[in-house]
Amino acid sequence: MKTMEEFREEIGCSSFVSVRGGGTRWDLGGALTEETLLVEAPSGVIEYKPEEMIVRVGAGTKLTVLQNALTELKQEVALAGLTDSTVGGSLAVGSSSHRMARIGRACDVLLQADCVGADGKQFVAGGPTVKNVTGYDICRLLVSSLGTLALMGVVTLRTRPKPEMGVWMEGQLSLKEIVSHCYRPASVLSDGSKTLVFIEGYEKDVEKEKSSLEKAGMVVLDGAIEVPPQQKGTFGKDLRDGFMELQTGVVYSNHCKRSVPVSEEVRRLSNRIKENFDPTGRLNPGRSVF
């Protein structure tokens, strides 16, 4: 496994540089400036403490590899991605699961990040446990930053119990009606014509909620629903082949790419943060979180 020192040496301190993961969301944020140096982050599970519900892993590790390793002890991390997505890539784009209403967002997963900054020096953001974290919450800045603030090499993630079972159901109930029949559904999706709900948890609880929803007119579906990648800030009625998650308002689609207007105040604040972290603009040049 590549060490953080080797990762730091590859990044250096002068040329334009970007970390290449699985490339599943490579065009997000715009094209890189020509002659940008591409490097790979360390990969592999370094340390797993199931009793403390944390795992330390190289940012270049495939997300599927990590999830499979955690499944053995009935745990998971609240990240989502396509085939070949890496842990670091999922964090960089802020790829939350459509189950985020129940399991939390991508920014809730990252506890600590061993990074290399724009000056080529290594630094650590956050801490291995929530109680150890003091000062500015830099980890939350790194998630969804598209690697424009720092380059993550090794990360410590919060794990959570994996549900015993999950069931997809379909019908015409409203969100309010669904919530009245089950406690905190993992996902409530609408495609503009029908509602799909995913309930998960302990088998006994899921069976009880499923029975209640069936009596209200919902039908159990065979197998899982394929939910497209999350598109940040995409709202509207034109879902095409996608879904809107009714609890969070996030749209999951392969086509809808309209962006939400961002105020000038937010842009100015974001630019100030970028200037402080990367004054020369060498990290993922050409890309913007907007």
C-alpha cells in the first residue's frame, strides 16, 4: 500500500495536481486545466474497529471493497457511488445515499482526513472520534469540495449498523400518509406518477410497517429499485428517468442537471476559503463547486 509520504512526494509543491479515483464522476465541476498532474491516493483498509464503529482506509479504496469488508460484521458507511467509485471520490463529490433521511449525509461520515495541502505539506483534519475533535470542522469543508481545498490520502470514517432487512414498496400514498404508517422510512421517492418507499431495520419492525403500508394500499416490489446518481442541487418537476426524495428534496437522475442559484455572499465566502487553502489554484485547477 502506498504511504502518505509517497503520496505527498507525488503531489509535490508546484505543478497543477489532481487525485484520480474511479473516474465515475470525473467531469463534475468542469474540466481540468491542461498539463494537470494526476496521482492516485493510497488504497486498502488500514484499521477497522467495529466495537468503536470506525474504520481507517486509504482514500483510493473502492467503495464496494470497503462496504463488503464491513458487511462481515454487519456494518456499513453512509456513502453511495457507482461501480468503481472510490471512498475519496465519493467524499469529494459529497455522494450521499438516497437513504440519507435515515442514515445521514456524506459529510457526517468523515471523522478524520490525512491530507496534502496546496503547499505540498501533510496535515490532519478532524480526529478519530467525535469527542476528540476541536477547533474548525475542516472535514465538513472537504466533503463536496471536489478536491479544490486539499487532497485526501487516508480517511477515518464513521460506520453504522447494517439493517437486518429492507423492503421496497410502491403506491399512491403521500409522504405524510407514509410517515403515519412507519417510523423514519429510509427513502420516499416520487417519479411524478407514483410513490416508492424503502423501509429497513430489524426484521420484526420492518414486517410490522410493511403490513401497515399494505393495508393502506402499498404493494411490495420484487428486488431493489435502481436509483440514479445524486445530482447536487437539482430540483424541478421534470424527473424523466429519475426520482425526487420527498424527505430531503434531492433529485436522483441521469439527466436533470439544472443548478440551484447561489447567492453572491455564499460565493464570496467560498472564494475566501479557497484562497486561504489554495492561494495559487494548483489543486484541481479548472474545477468549481458551483
